[in-house]
Amino acid sequence: MLQPINVSLESLNLITLAPMLVAIAGGLIILVLDLINSKLHKTLYVMLTLLILFIDFGAVLGLNVNERGFFDVMLIDGVSIISQLMIIVASMLFIPLSLTSKRFHEYSYPEFFALFLFMIAGFQFMVTSDNLILIFVGLETASLALYTLIALHNRSNSFEAAVKYFTMGALSAGFYAMGSAVIYGLTGSIELYKVAAVLSLRMDEASIMIAIFGASVLLLTAFAFKLSLFPFHTWAPDVYEGASAPLAGYMSVVPKVAAFVVSIRIFGMYIDLGIEWVRIIILVLAVGTMTLANIMALVQEDVKRMLAYSSISHAGFIMAALALDTTEGTTAIFLYYALFMFTNLGAFAMLWISRHKVRRFSDRYDNPYEKFAGLINIMPMGAVIMALFMLSLAGVPPFSVFWGKIYVMQAAVNSGYVWLAIVMGLNSAIAAYYYLKLIVFMFLKEPVKSVDTVYYNLSKPLMAVIGLATVATIGAIFYIQPLISYIYYMISASGY
Amino acid sequence: MYETIAFYLFSALTIGLFLITVMSKNVLYAMTSLAAGMVLISGFFFILGADFLGVVQLIVYVGAIMALYSFAMMFFDATRDIKEKNTNSGLVFLLGGLSALVLVMIFAAPIHSDAVQALYPMHEGVGNAQDVGIVLFTKYLVPFEVAAVMLLVAMIAGIILAGKKMDQSLTEDASADDEILIQKDAK
């Protein structure tokens, strides 16, 4: 017979679960509130979600670095704390964007906010573990919620987007499961620190390389889908176009941060083991992604699709930093996303305030360039802010994304990849063209006379979010140094 | 002895049934042989002494997934033959063969060495389900509970997407006002 098991409560270290439990409990509270009284206004849910996110933020800040909990399944290291903080801050910027002056379909469901909180919990589980099973379950929880949030926008192209994303996500989940199975078959463990220990003992075996190759290619394919890297990026522009503008901006930051954390854990392990071709594959993917996405962005006629391709290209930039596998490179990943987050969400929020139910300017697109023609005459402040975001995305100093780009390039040069820094510089130059194209339309063209642009979605909360994003974009020069040293400290404390 | 015979019998039958699944032009035959193949795969688990996984294989694949397929099939005319549009069957054969070969090589590679050790070895004289249960409710309790949250998310998602007013748009319609304005301008 089996012996009864005794586990002391202290050894479980339950505090490591606190942030996710806050989010899950919040989601359940919202569901129950809706059951009790279904007539509540969405403002209540927005404020409740914000409150829960604040508590979640505090719970993450209260965690100690480098702790394990719950039979070593949970792993709280610097990377996980930083990424959770970024996920929560981006969510706090995203949620007030639902307080538009007009009503939208998805926000009339309280379930929208519940699913949103479950999604955040899923992402948090994903980044606070090095157990491949928990990562998988967290990833799927978050993805299932995200597909639904997209479809809730309730237009035909948002259904198309949700189904496309679901199909691609299912495919990548399959790749991920196969890759994990190969890792398990190879090492007998699915916890990355044990996998690394076993692999380092077996590196000189003859047939092991083909199995490592199989595992890493399967996992790389799975994450290339999630990170929308070339050649697995084709879903991204369609999905961004179908999703509501704030959700598209959110999707270009938060799921990618979570996927990057897992990529750092898995592929950083491979590169640390001295498997050089993993680095080469990642570099090829990164350079291909940033270059081809930039070229595709040049020919787009829709601002939202252009921003989608631009965010793919930015993901390529950051992927290159992943291949470096130095402390500086890993710091660059988080610094870049911390800065890109505000600018990108701000740019998508500017599209959101001009959202119409019918397409006024073109049969095919919601946000063609013509819509923004002569914006400086119609809405001078809006045009200036949008131009600021575009200049920041293009990497013009002293705006925020410039500092991210310069830090990535510095990390590349410091680890001896001068050619990579040159490729990045050239790509920034190409990217400047399509960002400036929008500025030219806004400042130098005449407004389209036959249809008037109405910015009717604008409301005080939206203005507050856009104002915050603008301040963060312009004022980057003042907070960049403490931000770098905080991230660098956290990354080096967790040993990456 | 019996195990060897059973292994070869199950292997031949499984491969044969899955071949029917792939080759058959009739959906009904393909589905039935798929279900039968899944049942026989659980036989391998029983031979290996993993009775818990064998039962899971039966319940999940034969019980749940095949039932889902059958429900989906009810929306189509299952008796008619499918006309396949394979424009370039050589290419399909080559690519399919290559990916199968790669997968077999990947999974066969670790078999060459015996350095794999069970993290949670079986206890002597204890049933399979008890051992799985102990690991599941100690070490893997968190993933188990997160899977429950995942199912909750899937359920909520299914209910609101299929049921709650998704056939009408609750988005405020300003186009009606706009059209009136445009007509006024035209006058």
C-alpha cells in the first residue's frame, strides 16, 4: 500500500500563487455580480476590473525574487516579475478604452471583463513557471479567452479574425505539445532546469542532436506563430484588422511579452548549452521578420494593417535581442516592450476614436490613409499626438521607442554582432517611410471633401489614456535610466 | 509470448485501420475505422501496463472526440463519396512522407540511449490509477486547477458566442443619422 503523504503548508509557498488567484477571483466576482443583477452599467465593471488589476499589481510587487513554490512548479524570478508588471500595466491602459462615448457590442457583456481577467491570469501562469505543462495550460487559457474577446466585437471580419487566430493557435498548440513530448522523451523531465541538467550530461551522444533539433524546431515553430515571426506571420494583419483597435494594440504587446518570456526560458537554455545553430535559426527568423514585414508595410493602404506589419517588424527586432542571450540582450527585450507598449497602444487608441459602424472611406478598409487626410485642420491636437506616436515608432530621438532601438543595437554591438546592428539601422530607415507617409497625409493633404471625418468616440477616459501614453512617449528621456537599471537588476538577479 | 503476439496483432490492425481512414472516400468508413484504430491504440497501453492511460485513451478519444466528430458529421450527407481535389498528388506524397519520416526519426532518436529515468517511478503492488492520482494531486495540482479555469473559460466563451444576442449587433448605429444628414445635404 501507499504511504499517506504529508506536505507542510510552509513548503508550498502559497504566496507565489497570489497574483493569479487575485485575477481569477476577480473574474468570478464579475460573473457572480452579473448573475445577481444583470442591469449593471459597464462603468462598474470597468472600474472593478481596474481595481482588481491594481490589487494584482500590488501582489506582484510583494513577491520576493528567485523563489519557487508548490512543489517547484511555480517559479518567481526577475523575468517573471517584470513581465507580470508589464502585462498588468498594459491591461490597465487597455481597459479604460472601453469607456467610449458610443456603445460597442463587446462591452455590453460583463463576461468580456471576466474573460479578460481570466486571460491575464493565464498569461501570468505562463510567465511564472518553467514547467512545460503549466506553461501550456496557461497559454491555452489565455488564448481561448483572447479568441473570444476578438469575436465579441461582432462584425463579420472579427469572426473571420477569431477563427483564423483560433486555427493558427490550435496548430501552434499542436507544435508546442509535440515539442514538449520530444523533450520529455529525451530527458525524462518537462521542467526546464532539470532538462538543462540532463541535456548537459548527454551532449556528446551521437544521435542526440537530431532529437534536440526536432524538439527545438517544433517549439520554435509554435512560438513563431504566437510571436507572428516570418514566415508564420500571415495571420497577424488579418486578425489585427478584424479585432477592435484597442484589442489589436493590446495583442501586439501582451501575448507577445508572455511568449517572449517562455522563449527566453527555452531557447536561452539551448543557447547556454552551446547549441549554436539555435542562435542561427533565431537570427535568420529575426532578420527575415523585420525586413519582410517592413517591405509589406510599405504597400499597405490601411493604417491599421500598416501598424500590424510594423508591430511584426518590431517583434523581429526584439527576437534578434533574444538570439544574443546576454543579460543586456534580455534587458533590451523588456525595455523595448515597456517603451513600445505606451506608444503602440496610444497609436491604436487614436484609431479607436475614429471607429465607425460603417466604412465611410473605402469598401474594403476601416482606416484607409484618406481618412486621416488633412487631420490637422479637423482635429489639430489629435494630428499632433498621432504624429508623435508615428515619430516614436519610427525611432526618432528623443521619443520612447528610440531608446529601445538604441539599446537593442548597443546590446548587439557589445556581443560582436555589428552586422545585426547595421541591418536594424537600415530597417529603421525603411520603416520611417511608412510612418512619415501617415504624417504627410495628416499635415499636407486636403481633407476628403465628400465625407466628413467624425471623431465621435472621443470621451474623457480615452483622452486620459491617450494623454498618459503621450506623456510616456515624450518623457521617456527622464525615466529611461532608472527603468534600465531596474530591469537590468531584475534580469541579472534571475541569472539570464 | 502472448504480449509479442498481441503487439504485432494490434500494430497490424491499427496501421490497417488508419490506412482505411486516410484512403477511404466515404466519411462513414473513415470515421468508423478511426474509432476502431483508437480503441486498438489503447491496447498498446494495456500491454505496457499503463491501464490508467489505456482507459483515458478510450474515454477521451473514442468517447469524447469521436462523439464530437459524429455530431459534426450529422450536418453532412455521410453516404456520399467525397471527391478529392488532389492537383499534385506526387508533391503531397513527397511532403507527407518527408514529414512522417522526420517525426519518426525525432521520436526514435531518444530510444537509442537508456538514460531516461522515470521521475515518479511506479510503486510495487500499487495500481496505476493511485500512482497517477498521487502525482496529479501533489506536484501537478496547479496545472490541474488551471486546466479547470481553462474549461471554465471555454464554457463561458461557448455560451456567449453561441447564445447571448450575438445574432444582433449591440454596437450603437450612427449610420442611420448619417444617412439622414447625407440626404438633407443632397436636397
